[in-house]
Amino acid sequence: MMVSSLAWGQVQYVRHDALAFKATYHPPLDTLTMARFWQTTAVHSEAMYNGDGSWGLGYADWPTRPYPADHPLVRVAARHVLGLLVLIEAGMGDSTMIHRAKMGLNWLMERQTEEGAWPLYTMNRGTVTAKSVYPTALAGRAMNRGYRVLANPRYLLAASRAQVWQEVWPQDDSPLHHGLVLAGILEHYRTIHEIGLVERAVKEGLIILNRQLPNGSWNDPAPLSTDDHATITEALLMLEEALVDGHPHQRRVRGGANAALNFLLENQLDDGNFTSGQAELSAYQVPTFELVTLIKARQTRRMGEFDLAITGAVQALGTHPSNAGALWRGNQDGRFLAMAYALVWFTRTHGDIQVLEGLSRSSAEDSP
């Protein structure tokens, strides 16, 4: 079925395709391999930890970036905290992980502005601009999940303030930023179950779908990389979950998510990594956000066919050259969160309780 939509001022068509899985074979993961991948992730994460609830040295970790700042990035802290909360919620955390998650949430709250936003730290003082939707959406998601898992009302207050700011502040009008806002709204909806948030989410979702290209991807204005594409796709899957059966936009949202997932699957390489085309070499691509989205699709659709693609992405992430030495520092954003999702996926799909033994210990215990 084809549905017309308006994209960049022109009529486009978004395919409501059935999902098309590739037949690429990826060797199955065993417990020891998954444990090794997780330990590597935990050790690197611990090496980046600053001892105060934050990770990394911001843009100083990317020496080619022209920003005079070494303040830890909000998005890096938020994704690490989310990874810890994913493990705690799945029953794979311990008291040290809980303490680390609380420290991270407190670090984030200390940097939330009075109006509810989180600054961009391209300078060490930080500034609030339209692009602050990126750190604010991610930190808001961490606050929402922190409240659901740890039940501290301060986290819910911070999450609510972030929603207010995102509703009134002019956005950077791009599909990626709309996707970040959409995911933030739906994370808040999961927390407070206010039906008005669903309609706000539908409006954001329709903006995204109206700009979707015939192949299921987006331009921003150049073609998005697969990691940004995956971020938007995850938000659409969250919207699909939130819509009740029979919602007037249910079919369109599902169709758009199908087309977006097919684009992601089509761009997965035989080694499990992803490529966005001629502008990007797969050797530099780290399949973090793609992995999170594939696991989210597996959860939302309850389709085991995603497991092969997930297995490939986990192996590509676990064996990526950037795991060696200092190369990890410049592209660690999202890696801990992705591998946390992968660890939960592995234990649930393989039914091997032995993988839990030793893996829920704090990353400090695995540090050299």
C-alpha cells in the first residue's frame, strides 16, 4: 500500500512494506563471547568515568573537533545512566550500579537550567540554544527512566521541566531533532500516562513521516547517517507502541516504521556493521544506535527474525577496531547503552542464566 505525504514541499510516497530481512549469516553468540564483549565495554566505560557521575572529557575526547571545551557532555552521561538503568530494571544490577546511576542522575540535575533545558558544552560554561533539544531530550529520558526504576520524585520533576522547555522553545527544524523530541515525549508518557502526550507525540510523528523519503530514510538536508536514521526509527517504534488499536494514524505510523527498518536492514553489511553510502566508510562506523533500534524493533514486534541482524551488530560492535586503546574515547557515545541492551536481549533470547554470573558486577571490579 502506498500513502502520499508531503516531504520538503513535494509529494513523496512512503512504502507500507512488509519487513524484508536479509539472509546474511552471522555466527551465533555464545555466553563467553557475550561476556567478553560486555567486560570490554565495562572496562572502557570505567576508564572514562570521572568519579562524579559523568563520563569523558567532552569535545577534548575528539581532538579534531574545534571546540575549546573539556566539560563532560550531557548526552554521554545520559546514555551511560540509561544503560545502567536498563540493567537495573532487568534485574541485572547491583548496589554499586544503583549508586552509580544515582550519581549520574544527580550530575545531570545539577546542570539542568531553571527553564528546564540542558546546555550544550561547546564551551565549558555551556549554552542553551535550539540544539539543546539533543541533550535535553536524552537527559529527560534518563530522568523519566530513573524515576520509574528508582522512584525518586526529584527525577520526575526534572523530567517534567524538560518537557515544558521542549514544548515552548523553538526547535531546530530537522527530522533528527523531531525524532529526539518524539522519543522524549513518549518516555514521559510511559512515566505519567497522560493521554495528551500521545497526541503531542502524534503531531511530532506526522512531521517526521511527512518528510520520509520513498526508500524509508530522511534527508537533513543531506542523507542521514544510519545512526541518526536509527534514532528517528526508534522514536517511531515508541510511537507505534503508544497508539491504541484502531487509532486513525496507527497504520501510517507502522508503515513508516516498516520502511525505516527496511532501510536500516538493507544497509547492514555482511560483517554486521552499517554503511550510509559513499560519504562514510564502515570501518569508522560504530553500530551503537542501530543496535539499540534493532533490539527495540525486536521487543515491539516480537519477531525473532530480528535476532540475526542483532547478532551481527553485537559482533560488529564487540570486535570493532575502536575497542583497542585510546581510539575508543572519541566514539564512546552510546556504546555502553547499546551493549547494556544487547546483554539484556542475549539473556532473554538465549535463556542462559549463566551469562548473568559476574556480568552484573560494577564495572570498577573489572577495571585493570
